[in-house]
Amino acid sequence: MSELLKPADSISNSLKCAGCGALLHFVPGTRTLQCSYCGESNAIANTDDVIEPVDYEDFIANIDVTKAADNLKVVDCKNCGSQTVLDASVTSDNCPFCTAPLVLNLQAGKNYLPPHYILPFEVSQKQGADFFQKWLKGLWWAPNDLAQKAGGTSAALSGVYLPYWAYDTDTTTDYTGERGDYYYTTETYTETVDGKTQTKTRQVRHTNWSYTSGTVDCSFRDLLVPASKSLPEKTLDRLTPWKLDMLAKFDERYMSGFRSETYQLDPENGLLKAIAQTVEEINSTIRNDIGGDEQRINNTDTDYRNKAIKYIMLPVWVSAYNYNNKVYQFTVNASTGEVIGQRPLSAIKITLAVLLAIALIIVAFILFSQNANG
């Protein structure tokens, strides 16, 4: 796997093998760099840094100043739209998401913003391939020969770090609404039983609605928003959860041997998506505050305070397989092993299932008719 990130001068020596001078690559599941030629290894020191966000407003105000302009550039893939981080000395490569050729236009290259934290690869390439094979075999509606035809492509897994924004915020919400309290009345009705009319009573539920208003406070931590557009949004959402307790302070040595993306969703628009994630919990808190048996929320006004942000990189294995001349993409969460992917459907299995369902309906109808006539 090609090396796409040139480390800062301060850590260049730690990426060079002391035994043969080759480049050391990070070993998933460890905190170690290893030479694939002679086996020499270097440990990445565990600094036990406290993982904490930075002030959101300060981050936005200084984002252009923070970008590195010396050794890293960002190139767009004209085929799928992904943005890959390349060493400034690299002029071409292949896109890890669609395998299309990447050609770096130095005139249009974008500067690279270093992340705050990184979640190092925990799942190795071999383990990722094993997870993919297990996923293939568990696809009930897929063609029977899918695992055999597509399994060999898992060796082409590419390790990529995807960019995410993680937001913290405290909220204060003023609301107006209505509280519904149940009460019951006794209702008299008649019913015919064995040809005779009988008078009976029953309890009928009613709701008494009353106006209410109030203020609730909520706190939110690590509202994750994918900043990549290279994978389908549904795939990015389903890759959760992530082992965020394993985050480490950003160190380019963790990226040695892997590709990385830069953000395609800016932090301002990312904040809007994070705010959307808070609505359900805020409304739930309001309903609890209103009390009663039912609640109606008429108006809310939320103040988002103490906004903070972390720019983090999360690891995935990505690849694609070909089945009947059609390409299907899949992704492996390199922290948990979760596989999310596209897959073909077996027309034969679906047809048989439909025919079986029709047969069961016909049998049920015949049995019902026989019982009714009997």
C-alpha cells in the first residue's frame, strides 16, 4: 500500500527503519510502527493525553491559519468526488473509493488541516477480509455463488482515515405546550346477548388539556457528523458505534501506510447537522418536564451554549467487488469490524419466496373456508 502522507520533520526519523532504511508502517491493533522488509519496529509512546474539544468559535476564526501549507495537498477525484490527502511530491495515485486515477493539479491543490485526534486502526487487513467473508456468507437474499465469486476481492482492501466532526454543546430551551391528564366517566350502553337486550356500563377515557410552559437544560457530548462525502450517507451512519474512548492525540505516524481524506463538509454546516441530532432528546426532556399522560409541544426556543468541536479521523477498510459485471462497494469499520456494503439480490430466491407466500395465503384461505362451511 502506497504511502500518501509525508510526516513532519520532527518525526521523520521515527518513520525510517534503523535496520534497512525502509519506511515503517503502523501495525493495526498496536501502538507500533514496523518494517515490512526486515521486521524492525518502533513503539509510538503513549502520552496519556486528555481528550478534550476546542472552543468552536475560536476554531472557526482560526481555521485558515491552522492549515498546513508546506508538505500536504488535497486532490479531488473527478469520478466519485472524494478528497484525498497526498504528499506534495506525489503527482498521481488511485482513488481508494472508486480506483479511478488521481492526478494532482498543484495550482488547485488545497491546504491540509491537521486533525485534533485520531482513532488508530484496530482491525488488520486480514481481519477486515475475514469480517467481509463472514458478511458475504450471511446474506440470505444474495445469490448462492456470491461468496465464491466476490471473496477473492477482499485482499484489495484499502485502509482509509475518514474525517468527522465531534461537537459538544449545552442547551437551554424555553417551551410552551399542553399537558393532557386522563379522566374517566361511566357510560351506559345496550348489547344483545343470546337474543336478549342487556344494559351494561363501561369506563370511557377522556383527556383534560391544560396550558404549560417551562425551561429545560440538556448537555450533549460527541455529536458525530461525517465530514466525508465519498461514501453514501447511509453507510456512514450505519458504521457507528465507534470506540471513541480509544482516541489518541493526532500523530501522523498512525497514518503511515494508510490513505486519508480531508473534510468535505465544513464545520459550520456540520454544526447544523449536529444541532438536528439534539432535537429528539430536547423534546423528550420537555415531555418529561410537562408530565401528565400526554404532552403537546407547541413552541421551542433553544440557546446553544458552550459550543466545542473536535476534528477527528476514524479508520475504515474500503473496497469493491465485481459480480456479473457490476461493481458493489463495501466498508469495514476498522475499530469494531462492522461491515456495511452493497450486495446483489437473487431473483430466484425472491421469486421462490413470493410463490411460497402466495401458496401459504391460498392454503390459509382454503382452511378458513372449510371451517366456515363446517
